[in-house]
Amino acid sequence: MSNDDPTTDLAAMLRLEPHGPDTFVGTGPQYPWGGLYGGQIVAQALQAATQTVDPQFWVNSIHAYFIRRGDAREPIRFEVNRVRDGRSFVTRQVIARQATGAILSLEASFQVDEEAPTVQTAVMPDVASPDESRDDSWSPMFERRKIVVSDPPGIGRGWLRTRKSLGDDRALNACALAYLSDDFPTDAAVAQHPDRPGPDDEPAHHQIVSFSLDHAVWFHRPVAADRWHLHDFTCHGLISSRGLSLGHVFTEDGVHVATITQEVLLRRRR
């Protein structure tokens, strides 16, 4: 396939088409479970917001709500609202729409870089390296190495990186991290559920199904998405069919580059 195929190439998928003032259109691939992958919509929404921000501002956080399941057969329309333009911070709201209506609402904050103290307290766990872990990627966009943790329950952990380099484009790499960020939080929530699948269970035999509800990312440092990063998540509880996962993203040498939270809907399969 072409390197510009948005179904296999992440950079091509993030190349949105202008469609009027502060409005952009994107497409994506069909995923194994049907519908759209939440990380795709989040990444494209962030890219749409970035297109309306002065280049001196860099994303520092995003907060998103998944409203409806997306349809891979339709393009997605991203409408950007310029909420605030400040001297240090910029705020944008993005609504992603398809024929059924809004499918995602995202707010993004951008900041100019400031000279200030840097402190890291998050510590990367001692885990197997990517080369020591099994490849179980479900997408041509990225490589995935899951680390199985059976005790304690409620852990979702593994290595992720894009298959192709995005160069030194800081904003594009942040969008790529947003794309990857929707993967392991669900693993952690499912791993906390009493009806969680066993290590050898096929997906078709799982007793529970999961859907992302809301999602937040804090970007602490620039990333190179084509390099391995450890995504380390813990589910902090289940209530009313919702599981809350909190996680950190580290480089291979332990630098804390992002913090992610996600609430996941977990229901018994009908």
C-alpha cells in the first residue's frame, strides 16, 4: 500500500483536509472490532486543534469524552472553537461529528515553553524489555509488546511505538502519543474485573465488553513516538460498570513523558 494510505500510515491519517474556517475532515481504517478506535479520534481532534494555534504553543493537556461509537465507513468532521488566546496559554475545544451527530468532545490546552525547575517523582517499574516481550499488535500503525501481570490484578502494561518515524515534528509526535494512549488503560480496567478473561481465552469468548468513556493526557516532555515507550496503568476501582485507570508513560531510560487517565465502561456480553 502507498505510504500515504491513511489506513496504514499514521502521518497520512493525521493529515486532515481543511473544510471551511477552523473545520477539518479526516478518515481512518476499519478496526478488528468494528467501528473506530478512540485513540484515532482523539489524535485527529488534537491535530485539528493544533492547526489553529500559533507554533510557539505546545500541547500540555487534553480532556476528551467519547459520545458515540464512530463509523469507519464515514469521514469525520472536526469543528474547532477558539475558546481563549492568552500570552502563556491557549485553549481549544473540538467537536468530532459524523452523520449520527457528535462522536467526541475534546478540550486541549497549549502553553509556551517556560524556564522553570524540572522535577520527576514517577519511577518506571522494573519490567522486561521490548525485545523480551511478545509482539501482539492489532494495527499496522504501531508495534505493541504486552507485559502480562497476573498479580496484583488491575494492571495494564506494555511497550508501544509507531512503525514509522514522524521526524522531529513535536506536534505530530504528540498527536501520535495521543493515538497510542487509548490502548493499555482498557487492559488495566478489564484486568480488574472479576470476569476478566484468562491468558489463553480468545476475544470471542470474553464475558465482558469494554468501551472508552472519557480520556485525559498530560504531556510533560516532548516525545519521539517511533521509539519504545512503556505504558504502565493501574485500574483504581470499578463502580456502576465503570473502571478508572491511571497510568504513566516512560522512555526506555525511565524519563516520565506523560500521564494518562481513562474511564472505561465494562459490561457483560449479551
